[in-house]
Amino acid sequence: MTRFTDVLKNKNFLFLWFGQIISNFGDRLNQMALVALVYSRSPGSEIALAKLISFTVIPVFIIGPIAGAWVDRLDRKAVMVICDLIRGVLVLLIPLFIFMNQILLVYLVIFIAFSLSRFFIPSKMAMIPDIVSKDKLLMANTLQDTTHMIGNVVGLVVAGVLVNIKHIGAIGGFYIDGATFFVSALLVGMIAQSRIIREVREDLIITKAALKDSIRKTIFADIKEGLNYFGRFKETRFAASVFFVLMAGLGAISCVIIVFIQNAFKTSTRDLGFLGMFLTGGLFSGILLYGRLGQRLNKKTMISLSFIASGILVILFTASVNAHPGLLSAGILVWLIGMAVSPITVSANTITQEMVPEEIRGRVFSSLEAVMHLGFLVFMFVAAYAAKYFDRSWILVMTGLLFCVFGIVGLINRKR
């Protein structure tokens, strides 16, 4: 059976993995700093949070499909390095715009930075099968998800504290985040060209030919091919439905739960950061456990069970915080939610990677990103506006019930 150490012996994957740990640590600082910025201007407003988050999501629809098509034509390593360098510069501009009181420019920088992420993410996902053998792919995806977990655990706690320190605050978080992008670019640049990754000379020829073609005949045709791929195969349709429901639920929860926690614990980011630590700690623990047992379990059955467990725990968390807002009890439940959710993304990503040919992975993963974030964006605004008329607890409970129903339906279909 494949172990974590077997995958980490691959230096190319190790560079990619470690670079993303550092980058995600910085991202959490950025995230908490932006939450604090919104809280200082519009405390208790889900709509204000939704507007901010929308600038991170809209690039998925505008830039994502085009980016996925180009990723399949360009050197993926070069794309990742360039994106990291530009994003690092952009994030370093945010403190300047805050000082100038130009919030619209801050939102513009966020939009551009996340537009570049639309090139980075499919490049990364498409590169993993290039540098890791098929028998180690599930374990590699497991470790890839730990990238987010490790960075999130440290970043959320540190960020929650830093933004409350007068001489560091949100500004310091943006500076650190910018630096992490440069470190990530350095580590990705150290990945050696494998026998599968195309040579630079070949990529330049392909790129030159692509630029000579009309956009209508190439880029949009490639986008259409990526979208049509989901309709051809049962496995990819299943993965798309899983990600859509998961992201729709997370969208409904995202803004509501931030204000729910702020009101319950009477702090802007400190307790939010600590609960974020419990959540990502649970995600990390769940991924480690699933990485050891996942190769023996049916991926679809595991996804359904994870949805059911996640839904029940979300309902219990809401009831517990309403009855007694204790940080320890809430943290334990959030930890369990993280453990329950973790197998969903690992399994769905692995199912997709196993089904999709190498030459169209970028397009397919970009299309998958669009499906995911469509659910997130729509249900985020629906929940944010609903919070004006309904108690936040009911919104969280309904989201938990949605997860339970989806998981139960999945189990019934498996039996049939």
C-alpha cells in the first residue's frame, strides 16, 4: 500500500506540496485581514461580506474557462511561476490602497489576483498526474489537500491574533501574504521537467500556432469540449454534482456563519481564527485517516457517508453554540465537521483525474471550477439576503439538512 513517504520521495511533488503550504498560510492572513476590514466598516453585515467574496468568485466564470483552455497549450510550470510572481506584487499593493482609502482599488486587486488563480489552479491540478505515477495518485491528492490544511491551521490562528495587534494588524498580514507568493514561485520553479511535461521549445511552437488560430475556432471550441466532457461520462457528472452541492452548502454557510460566530463570541476575528484552526485541524486529521484507508473503500460510498455526517454535525454545531457558546465545545464539533468533509474533495478529485485524458485536463478542471463556484456564489447571496429575514441558525440547519439528503440519495442510488 502506498504511504505518504513514498510520494514525498518524489522531489518534484515535494517542491509543489511545500510551496503550496507556504502560499496557503499567506492566503489565510489575507482572508482574515479582509474580514477585519469589512467588520470595521460594516459590522454584522452578511451582504458586505458577500460583496467582498464575490470579487474572489466571479473570475471563475469570466476567466476560468479561457484559462483552462490556455493551460492545456502552455507550459504549466511556467504558468504557475508567473501567476505567483504577479499575485505577490498585487497583494503588496493592497496596504497602499488602504492607506489611500481607495477600497474600490482593493477590490480590483482582489479580482485580478483571483483571476490569475484561475490559471494557477488548473495548472497545478493538471500537473500532479504528470509528476506522480497513477498508483500514487490518490495519496498525492491526499497530501495536496494537506497543503491547504497545514497552511490554514497556522494561518487562521496567527491571522486572527495578528489583525488585533496594533503594530501589525491587517497591513502586516498583506505584506506576509505577498512574500509567500514569491516563496511559492521559487519552489515551483525548482520542479524538474519530467518525461511527460512538454519541453519549452515545443510549448513555444504550440503557443505560436495557437495565437495564429482564431479564438472562435480554438479557445471557445476547447471550452466547449471541456464542458461536454461532463455530459459524456457518468463518473465526471457525479463529480460535478458532488462539487456543486458541496460548494452550494459552503456558499450558504460562508457569510452567515462568520456573523453567527462574531455575534456569539463577541469578537471580530480572534475566535473566528481559533474555530478555523479546529476546522482545518479536523480536515487535516480526516485526510490523514482517509489517506491510509481510502484505497480500500469505495469512493462514491465514502462521499455519501461524508455528506450525511457533515450535515448532522453542522446542525449539532448550530444548536450547541445557540445553547452555550463555549469555544472548546464549538471547537470539538468544528473539528469533527472537518474530519467528515475531508474525504469528499479528495475522492471527487481522484475520480475526475482517473477519467480525464491528459490533453484536456486543464479545460475539464476549469469547467469543474465553474460548476463549483456557481453553486457557491448563488447560494452565498441567497443566504446573505435570507439572513435579513430569517434567523441565521435556521439557515445553517437547512444547509445541514441539504447535505444529509444528498448523502442519503447517493447511498440509495448506490444500492440500486
